[in-house]
Amino acid sequence: MLIVNLGEILTNTIFMFIVFNGIIILIVINNGQKMLKRILYVITLFILSTDIVTASDNVIQFLDNKNDEYAAMSNTIWALAELGYQEEKTSELMQSHLKEESFSINAGVAKIPTAFIASYGSGKPIIAILAEMDALPGLSQYAKPERKIFKKEMPGHACGHNLFGTGSIAASVAVKNWLKETGTTGTIRLYGTPAEEGGSGKVYMVRAGLFRDVDIVMHWHPSDRNDASPASSLANRSAKFRFSGVAAHAAAAPEKGRSALDAVESMNYMINLMREHLPETARIHYIITNGGDAPNIVPENAEVYYYVRHPDVDELERIWARVIKVAEAAAIGTETILEYEIIHANRPLLPNLPLANLVSEKLNQVGGVYYNKEETVFAKTLRATIDHPNRDIGSEKNIQPFEEKVGRGSTDVGGVSWVVPTVGFRTATWVPGTSAHSWQAVACGGMSIGHKGMMNAAKTLALSCIHVFQNPAIVEEAWETIHKQRGPTFEYHPLLGDRDPPLNYRN
């Protein structure tokens, strides 16, 4: 709070304030130099605070005016529902819009055809906003509050990346406009990042050095709540284990065969036994992607796809080594040949407290989501389909308490967060109680409930970026934090090794 002794000022000075076209002009009639400086200081603080308020109001108004446009873009991407590394139309749509908004585009980066970087401005600081775009397989759904498949076996945006990508673009455009209008030095970048769902697109982009000159990275994620708490996540690694055996007639000559499916089943059985002897924070899950061609043929080839997760990278490596031993044992026991391919691997998120405090402030400024009558009916109907929902309708209006936590999911944003100070948050794009990777999440993401949360995220991102541009000292504070967290001996290396991006991993 600023306290000014007006009595002292008035007894020593005769002055006038004149407001002309929004500019405050001070005319001093009789005053000493000292008093003049004090008055000018007061006026400067007033003008700066007014500028901040005006910037916020202008950004929010701009995004409110663009609500229908970005809702339509989100719905287009929602309907495309393209899988990881296959987001050709989605990526093209995003790039086209950003080109129209005067961003320069660097497409096909990091050996990924659908990855791109859109940039506007010049100089420091350089702020990056992440934009995800891929859907999940087999979760096609109409924007209805009941299970109603849009198209059988078609993917669906069950993690809300249609909202993620569009909201990030909206924020980037709002910041671009502010930079242009104010003449502020600095650069805003939008990173189009494919294949977050099991493809680690961002990790390959980090490995290619595409974040080397970035000062701060911001991202958000769809959710059933509004939350800017500094949260870590689980490190993870995935691989496809392929066993090769000997085909034979399953009835006439089974003794001549060596079943690759037996190897897969042996591996799965031993892994399930191993669960009893794992840390309780570990997660292992799998699917059989190839179990043979016909029951009367001893399967010559079989494949199982595994995910392994843990909050700590070193512990993940130890668990992974045990998984490899199990796979090798399965091959020995069934007299088959094993080969495996690492598909993706992510570090845990490294939260940055100074940036989290900033984003929390802006999220609270923007506020939560408010349903109209139609949305309330939708929400109540959809919520009735959720088994034991852990949140009540109405909680979408609130901002969750700020607290450090560890999430149970994994993300390739983790790889980014270890090389650049990174901050993320969540907004209520789904009905409270909705789980990610569900048809309910797909349904919400294709209608106005999802759009409202998306635009709140865009506002929060834009206001946070502008704050950094206006207060560049926070960049130094954020970097001091990450240096302390990583330690003096830290050297980044991708957990997926030196393989090329697995562009066909969904095939």
C-alpha cells in the first residue's frame, strides 16, 4: 500500500492534473525539485497499475470476443480425432491459423512431420506455450451425455487435446496482439507437439535442441477441476515385446511348434507375480497386440505392449531391468526368440514454485466455469453414468487449494521441464468426477462445457505470459529454482535413447 502525505504536498506545491486522451499531464506551478519527484513517482505508479488492469481487461475481452471462433476450431479438431504422429489435418489447421495471425512457422521439426514451432516477436524473454493435438484410439463418442459411438473403432479426444491445442493457440494470439499493440520486446512461441499419448513427441523435440533458447515454458491440461498446484508426475517407459516361435498344426503336430503366444502369456504371468514385490507407487500395465492368427495354428509371432511407471527415474530404471529379465526368462522357457522396441519414455514433471505461484494468481483472477441451464442438465445426466464420482457438480466454479502434489499420470512435458523452467495448470473442461481417457471426457470436449474451460485456460496463459514480459525478473527466479532442483551435476539425457521418433507406433 502506498501512503502519500497530501498535506505536505499541497503546502509546498500548486499543481494541476490534466487528462488528455488517456494521458495524465502534470503541471507544476510552484514547487521544489524534491516535491516534484515525489509527485511524479505517485503518478508513475498510478499509470503502471492502470496499464496492468487495462492489459488484463483487453486480453480477456479479446478472448471473449473470439470464443465462437476458437470453439469452432476445437470442434473441428475434435471431429478429426487423429492419432499420435498422424495429426496431419490437425497440424495443418493449427499452422494455417497461426500464419494468418502473422506468426512465422517452422514445420516438420525434430524429424516429425506434424510437429511445428510458430513464433512472433523478437528478443528476450522467449516464452513458449505448448499445444498438444493427438487423440486416443477406440473412444469415438458423440457430444452427448450417454454412451453413443460416433463411428466404430474411430479414435476420440478422451484427453481433451483438441481443447489443449486450441486454447494454447488462442492464448498465443492474444499475447501476440498485446506485444504488437504495446511495442514490448520479447518473443511468444507456440510449440505444436504431436503424440503425447505414448509417443513422447516433446522428448524428441527437446533432444533436437528446440527449447535451447527458451526462457519459460507454459502449458495447461483439460480436467474436471481448476487447479494450478505445483504437481509432479510419474516417470514412465514403454516397449513392445515381440516373441518369435515356430508355427505348426495345433492338433496334428503340436510338438513341432513353439508358441510365441505362450511366451507372451508367460511374461504376463510373471509380471503379475512381480507386482507383489514392487513399490506401491509403481504402475505396470499391458495389452496383447498380437496373439496369433488362428486357434489351429501354433502362433509363430506374438507381441505384448508394456508401460512401466514410477515417480523416481532411478527406481523406474530398476523396475525396468526386472521387466527385461522377465521377458528374457519367458523366451527361454518357451524356446522362442525375444526382441523388444522402446516406444517412448518420459521424465517426471519438475514443478517450478515461482511460476506456479504466478499462474495460480492468474487462474484465480480468471475464475472457474459456470454452467447455464442446458449445461447443467447435460452435466447431471452425464454424471449419472460415472461410477463413484469424486467431485460434485458446482465444484467447477471453484479453484482448488494450492498445494504441492504428485500426479498419477505421465506426460512428455516432463522432458521439457528438466531443461527449461516449466509451469502448468488445469481447468474444468469436463463434468466434475469425469476421468480422463473416458467417453465422458470425449463428450464434454465436444460441447460448450469443454469450450468454457478451454477459454479460461487461454485467459490464464495469456495473462501469465504478459506478466512475465512486464516483470522479466521472474525468469531469473525460475531458473534459480530449476538449478537447485536438478543439482550441480545434472546432465540431461532422454530416457528413450537415440532412436528416431516412432511415427508408426499406432499402426
